Amino acid sequence: MQTASNPSGRPVWNKGKLVGQKSPLRLSEIWAIRVRLEIYERVRDLALFNLAIDSKLRGCDLVQLRLRDIASGGRVSARAIVMQQKTKQPVQFELTKGTRQSLTDWIARAELKAGDFLFPSRIHDSPHLSTRQYARIAHRWFAAIRLDPAAYGTHTMRRTKPTLICKHPTVPPSSGIYFPVI
């Protein structure tokens, strides 16, 4: 039996792997992850998860956030503007009440100061969580609710909120139907 190979004769790097876009999370999956993180008192992970969903930032931008990027005067802001590393363009995002609360809890627990990275590394040589470590953490979240970690990744977090927004048609506020708070 012959294995797939490229012209150089080496095995194809993506043989047997899922490639392409990662699926966004469904609302029930978001809540399943949040509940588990709350039950197990994973304060940092809950703040990281909520911020990843709300900010729609790439992993490299998310792990490099500093406290001053999302808070001022000891209070987490409702909106933030961050310069993206890849595009060098500013991106604005809104932080929901739940995200602000989880960030406030994390900031207090970690005793962070204005210039500190929001998610500092536990490794002495690295000032902040690495994108690889963020990916490992995200894979643990997916595995905890029995999702295939190969089918989901850090980009899943980036795509989730826009997908949820697109699925809900614009409804006038007077109707009493509102977009679910995530």
C-alpha cells in the first residue's frame, strides 16, 4: 500500500488531519465551557475565554493585551481599541458585562498593575502567555465538553461572536426580543 506524498517524496503534512476553517462554537457550547470554568473556579481561563469571544482578536493579539488596553482607573472599560499585530489596523470591540466581571475577578486575583500583561506567563523567560499555550488551553476547553479539539482551535474563538450575530436577524428593541448576552 502506497502512502500519499508530495513531489519531493515526503509524506503529505496534512494527511489524516482536518484542514480548512474551524467551526465556530454554538451558544450551548459557549455556556457549557463557561459553566465548567466557573464550577472549577478557573478564573484566568474564564477571563481569557470571555475576552477571546468578545474581542474577536487573533491569538497573538489576545495574549499580548496589557491591563491598560482594557481598563482605566481600576475599572474594566465597556469598549476597547487595540492595534492588530498582523494588519497594523486598530480594532474596536465591546466587552459584555459578564466579560468585564470575569476580567475584574482575574485582575484582582492576579494583582495586576496598569502596565502588566493581562495574561502573564508562569515561565520566567516569557512576559505573557504564548500563543501556543493559549492554543493548548483552548483545546482543553473543547475537550472538556467533548468536542473534537482537532475540529476547533483559537480561530474558533475569533469566529464565534460574528457567527452568532449573523444568525440572529435584526429585531427592533420594542419587540421585546433581544440578542442573547454571551
